[in-house]
Amino acid sequence: MSRFGEVMENVMLRDPADIYNRIYVVSAYSGITNELLEHKKTGQPGIYQTFEQDKEYQPAMISLQNRLCAINRSFAAFGLDVATADHFICERIAFAVDLLKSMDTVLSSGYVHRNEVLLAARELLASLGEMHSAFNSANILQNRGYDATFVDLSGWGDRRERTIDERIRDTFAGLDPATTICVATGYTKGTEGIMREFDRGYSEVTFSKIAVLLNAAEAVIHKEYHLCSGDPEIIGADRVHPICNTNFDVADQLADVGMEAIHPKASKPLETAGIAIRVMNAFDPSHSGTLITKDYICPRSKTEVITGSNTVINLEVHDTRMVGEVGFDMRIMQILEAHKVSYINKATNANTIDMIIYEKDCSPELARDMAEHFEVVTTEPVAIVCAIGSNIAKPGILARATLALAKSKINILTVSQTARQTNMQFTIHREHFVEAQRALHQALCEDESE
């Protein structure tokens, strides 16, 4: 969204004969949601944490307002009415500050449940980023002579209680995408709270719900890169290639290790409704992108993508009482559930269970709780690398992968693969994360003899 000028020309206005019958669901400009909530990758606190910790948040809101107005000025050359855009977002920020003050007063009374008020504050703050970018986008299109509509799903100033689905239906009931370009906020206000379940994935949830409720022909996700056979910054841009077709199973595998084509909870409704997802590079509009469908299976056995994560922990439980005891691992799962932690993969033997979880989820409280129930509990920072594809069921492929890692002198700590054979996962020492991906990509994606 921060390169909206290019997005407008490459996507929205690329074909003058085919501009309408499109609904655009936009996210905030780059870095804005991080500033409002917290940095998605590093966890660096944003305005929300400042409010949560009862610190002075108003200076941060003023700083945010200045930044958003600076963004507005940067879009003047594309047709944005800067004065109108400034008035819009400054009014919203002023009102948000007043609401936060009221919430602060309510919290200090001690008469309400703290978590509910904090969740409302988080929702309020999150909505500002998408309101800003969606309003600007519609305004630019209008000033360039197109019929465009700012579709505000934030429920700003609306006291009526409506679910997310109801708000989407009611808002679009009076709109005709055939005659106006609809630019909708990625945030949708609803009684259930879109962030309660989806948190930072809320824009994709709005995108998914609109597609399903309006029976879209296709759901297109525009990113700043292609969905490729590997990370170009790790493997090399000259060695990776775009994936042209894959299925929802592969998309789920990618999301599980942090390489999201789309949030899993947003993709499920699309998959159920039979709506295909197309992931496109907004800056390479001539390429057809990656088409994700329910039933696609690659006609020949091959690895489609190499990926992984170096922000994971190996949580190991070693207990001599484990051998032969039915349901022993259920006790581990109950502790993970209590701490709201999901594991990525699990490897077991007679008396040891290794679980790979994200580092951010491995709290001291979790480790302490585990240690109180089992003989030996250890944690080790590691990395996982994965070979994923819709059809990797081929004799010898696991041997080729392990041989490639062995030739690079990379020791494999654990291996995980189900009989469905869509994802081979290797746990390795973290320092080998980059080298392991390069080795696997060379062996499984570049070798024509595969």
C-alpha cells in the first residue's frame, strides 16, 4: 500500500475496459499497524502496549498523526486531496484519543473486566490504519475521474450491534460493484471482535468473508513478490521460480511455518465455498501468479517450495515413565492448551517427545509448568526447513533431501513427515538455517533429474 501509485497503475487501472466488478480490501500502509499495536515480527511495543501499561499514549498518537499526514502529502502527486485526507484521519485520531481516555477511566474504576476493555482498545487502534489507506485510495480514484466508493467496515460511530458477516452484508447491500470501484477497509467491526480470534490476520479474514458472502469468482491477493520455490533473498533471485499452481493443503503447510500466502482461518471459508485464490505480484502484472485450488495435484512428483523458520524452539520432554503408558502425551497437550500454544511438529520415541514451537510462545511460565510435571524438560533454539509440494510422494526423495543436508555437513535433529506426503520437515541447528535451504533447493527444485 505504501507504493499505491504503482498498485493503482498495475492493478486497478491496468485494463481500462475492465476496471469495475472489483472489490479491493486494503491493509494499512507499511509499518502503521506495527506502530498502532506491536511489531509483527520483533514484538516491539506499539501504542496499544503503551495504553495497556497505563503509560502516556497521547504523544504517540500525535506522532502517529504526523506520520499519517506525511504519508498523505506523499500521495498528492497521484491525485490525493491532501486537505480532505488530513481532515479525515485527524478527526478519527482525535475521536480515538477521546475513546481511549474514556476506556482508561473505566479501567481505573475497577468495575469492568480489564481484558474486555483492552480488547476493545486493540480493535479501535487497529481500525485506524485501514480507514486511512482505504479512504485515501478511494479519494485518489475519485479525483482521477473514476466512480469509487470508500467502503468503511470499521463501524465508526455505529452503535448498532452487528456481527462481522451482518456488517459486510448490510454495507454492500446498497453498492453495485459493476458501477463503482469499491475500496473496503481490511478491518471489520463486529460483536464477536475480529481480533479476538484472528488478531493480526484480520485483513485477510475481511477479504475472505467478503469473497464468500458476495460469491466472488476469484479471490486475488496482491503481494510485493511472487509465491516462489524459495526465498529469493536466501536462495538467490536467479535460482528461484514462481509457483504457478498449488492447492489449499500446501498453502496450509506454508502458513504453519510462517510463509503465509493467506491466513489459514481465512482460507478455509474460501476452500469450502470453492473459490480459488490467486496470489499475484503487484509489481509484475503480466505474470498470472499462483492459482490455489482445492483439488490441484501436480501431475508429476516434485518439490514445489523450500521454506522454514529460524524463530522456533525445540521443547523436549524426556520421561522414563512414558514408555508403554497410554495417553502420556495427552498431559503435555493439556499444558500446551492451557498456555494457548500450538506446536508445528512432534517427534517421539520410547521415552522422549520433541515439539517444535515458536520462540515467542516459549514463555518461562510454560517451561516451568512443564518442568513441574515431567522428569527432564529442555528447550533449545533451533530452525526448521521444509520441502513442500502437492505431490512429493516419490521413492528416494527423503534420501535425496537428507543426502543434500549431509553433504553440507548439516546434522538433522528430527524429521517429520506424514503419510499424506506433502511436507518433509527437518529440525536443524539454527546456524545452518540459510545453508540448509540452499542445499535442499539445489537438490529438490533445481536438479532436472528429479
